[in-house]
Amino acid sequence: MSIDSQKKTNMQSALEFKSSTFSVPVLVLSSVDLILIEQQLQEKINLAPEFFRNSPVVLDLQEINKHGYDIDVTALTDIIRKAGLLPIGMRGGNIQQNKQALELLIPVYSIHSGSELAENKKQKKITPAPKQKADSDTSVITTTLITQPIRSGQRIYAEGDLVILAQVSAGSEIMAEGNIHVYNTLRGRAMAGVRGNTEARIFCFDLQAELISIAGNYKVSEDLDETVRNKPVQIYLQEQALIIKDIVQHN
Amino acid sequence: MARIIVVTSGKGGVGKTTTSAAIAMGLAKKGHKTAVIDFDVGLRNLDLIMGCERRVVYDFVNVINQEATLNQALIRDKNCNLLYILPASQTRDKDALSLEGVGRVLDELKKDFKYIVCDSPAGIEKGAHLAMYFADDAFVVTNPEVSSVRDSDRMLGILASKSRRAELSEEPIKEYLLLTRYSPDRVKLGEMLSVDDVQEILSLHLLGVIPESKSVLNASNSGTPVILDEKSDAGQAYADIVARYLGENRPHRFIDDKKGFFRNFFGGK
Ligand SMILES: Nc1ncnc2c1ncn2[C@@H]1O[C@H](COP(=O)(O)OP(=O)(O)OP(=O)(O)O)[C@@H](O)[C@H]1O
Ligand SMILES: [Mg+2]
């Protein structure tokens, strides 16, 4: 999928910005022991040296930061580069780590933690009355991002929020303890707030789901009103009733 | 570098074997040394379509069990000397195939062949898994009906998660859609899904549409892959598919409602 930028001149254009998705390996770190990291990384690379040679990689510091450990991003990057990998991004870092990354010219992605601001802004737009979480500065919001289609027979479980950029096929099942966002067609079964979070919501671009559920309150395809089918909607709970609403608010 | 192509579908009877025979012949005719392997152990169908059933001495299982060498088991095609067939066994069941054994045979074939076409059995069980596990490219054969599309979707999920490439986190298998047994008239009557419908559900790169055609039955009765019937619509459709796979840019045919299709294809979301 790529979106051509607009160009409305007769001049020959020399460049063009396109948007496209890549799949890049993410290195999730769960230890701050640099020697251990170096050793285990090498072991992994030895399994498929050709695959890893000059492979781009995104560093994920979320696990480490969740436990309040700290890591020297500069030293870490050295190890990664020495192993023949090319770091092209970092996510889940704290302010200090992000600063270090940027100094090393490594882009910082804010999909995971550190994105509270963006999250809140987004919520304001689509939620009539955003709930300001008091403890949002201490807890880390984890988000699972999926860019590949979810096919029939597949099941996805996310401990936090689940963001899916591709379609979700009929016969598949997506579950999240938090919110579910599907920026594409939702044809499978979607269950948000599976551990009882009644504040969880489901958002999708095109509702054709077999089943939708929030904190155990569900509707099957048959119960879906024609007025919400094939539309971009949000789904939330209000006094134990599932409310399905056009994502665009017309008052 | 050799490439392994799996022809797969999930659902049975959609045209996998017909397609395997046709594209293997097409690739060989284009000058690429090609082997086609029948993974449908116990049913053995490919050798009939290829018209070599009376020349089978050893089979795939014999090679895996090291009861015969690959060279002993490979049958050279009567129409094209760059094409070889590795038939399935009719007397064993699918448990005779092992991942390790299949991997060994494919590795050996890769040394000598440009393309290795694996004709998958139906289903998503062991045989189908082995056929797709080592693949570089997948031709997903789909009929324009809901159950076939659903099974293809399921197979796509398996390709993306259970293949060797997936397990090693290598670049994923390249997936192509082949819509077979397509009948524009029946689409118009609403009895079949249209190309658009199938594309919308699967969102997959369409390699080609093969029309429902009597020539397929004639070809299998005479034991020659339909692609050799150059006058037939199905034969031409398969020739297009091979050309597109090899990088040629050919417009789609046999769809009838071209307008609707192209609108979606180029202007689509
Ligand atoms: N384009 C077509 N037009 C008409 N008939 C077709 C076409 N393609 C396949 N067939 C017919 O459909 C039947 C099944 O085809 P084929 O054996 O290739 O399917 P398959 O997917 O390999 O089946 P299986 O799952 O049993 O291995 C055959 O009788 C074949 O002649
Ligand atoms: Mg078959």
C-alpha cells in the first residue's frame, strides 16, 4: 500500500514521498547485562548469519523500563553494530534513552511508552468525554502493533492495546485486555477488555465482524444493525449495553 | 538460485494439480529446468495429468526412505526435456513423509533445478504443511465461492506463521492469488463471487484468472498439461500466469467485467 504524494506541476519531479510499510525485526531486550546481551545476540545470529547480515533492527527497551532498569543506549548500540546489525529505530525508551538515541541519529518511535501525549490527543478527538487516567504517568501503556493481515484460523492476544493496520479476516479472533483498533476491515471476532476492563473500546474502519465483545458483553453479527455495518465505528460499554457509534460524530 | 513454489489451497478439488502441471510445463517451456513434485501421497494424481503414470518406477517416498536415488525416481516429461516429475506413492500414506526427509530431497533438487513446483494435497494437515514448509513462493488456488475463499485465507495464515521462512523470521513467502474455474456468466447471475469480491476478502496480489473450461478435462484425459493447448482459453490463461510470474506485464483476461475490476485494481484503497 502506498500513497502517492500529490504533484500538480508539469515539471519533471525528482522525488516523491511515499508511505509504505516494512517488516523489520524488533530486538526486545529483557536484561541490561551488556555482556549477556552480546553473547546471546551472537548465538542467535550464528543460527542464520546470512539473514542477520546488515539487517535493520528496531530496539525495544520497554521490558527493561517496565522493571525500572536502566541501560546505556550508546554502549548497547555499539554491541548491536558490532554484531553486524543496523539499528534503525528505538521504542519504549525513557526520556534520557530517547535523547541518547537521537544523538546517535537513531529515530525514536513512540508506539509503546512515552506516547501518552499522543494517545490522549487521539482520545479527545474520538471520545466525547475523555477519561484522564490519574496514574498514566507511572504505568506503561503497552501496545501491540500488527501490520500483516490476520487470516482465518489465527488468534491474536494482546496484554494491552491492540492496533492492527491490515484486515482481520472472517474466522479469526483478536483479543486485547485494552482497546482494539483496526484501521481496516474487521470481519473476524474482536474482544476488547477481555480481563474485565469495561472502559475498553473497539475502533474499526469497516465493521463486518462476526462477533464484538467488551468485557464479556457481546453481540454477534446477526445482532448488528444495518446502520452501523460497513462503517467506521467505535464500540463501547454504557451501563452494560454495547453502544456502536459512527466514529465521526455528527451532532 | 532455485525457487520453490507451492501450489496450495486448503480446499480440495479447486485445481491445484491442474495448476501445478500447467505452470511447471510453462516454466520449463520458457527454458527453465523445472521439477514438479506430487505431495498427495496415497492419491497420486499428478502423473495422470502429466501422462507419465505408466512410467513410474520409484516415487517420492522411495527417495525419502533412500530406497532409490533422486535420479532414479525423476521422470523426464515426454513433451519437454527440461521438465521432470517426481510422483507420489500410491501405496503409502502421508505419514511416510517427514520434514527432514522432504527438506533433504528439496535441497538436492535445488542444486540442479531452477524451479521446484510442489503440488499440495488438500487440507491443512501434515501433507499440506510439508508441501508449503520450504516454499519461497505460494500460488494460492481459489475458486470464486465463499468456502474456497475462506480456506485460502486460512492457508495464507498458515503460510505466514508455520513455514520455514516464518519460523526463521526470514522474508515471508511471496503469496499470489490464482482464481480458477471462473465463469463471468455465473458471476453476473450472482452465483459466484467476482474477482473484486475475492480480492477484497483476501487482499492478495492477483497473478491470474483461469476460466472454467472444457479444455481442462480434455487435457487431463489425454495426459497433457492444458497449457500446451495453446488455442484454449485455460491454456492461454496459464501461459499469462507463467509470464507474469516471470516478470512480464500482461493485462488480465477472461474476467469480462474489466471496467469494474480495473477501477478497483488501480484506484482501490
Ligand atoms: N479451469 C477449469 N475448468 C474446468 N474444470 C477444471 C478447471 N480446473 C480444474 N478443473 C477440474 O476440477 C477437478 C479438480 O481439479 P484438480 O485435480 O486439479 O484439483 P486439486 O485441487 O488438485 O484437487 P485435490 O484437492 O483433490 O488434489 C478436475 O476434475 C479438473 O479437471
Ligand atoms: Mg490434487
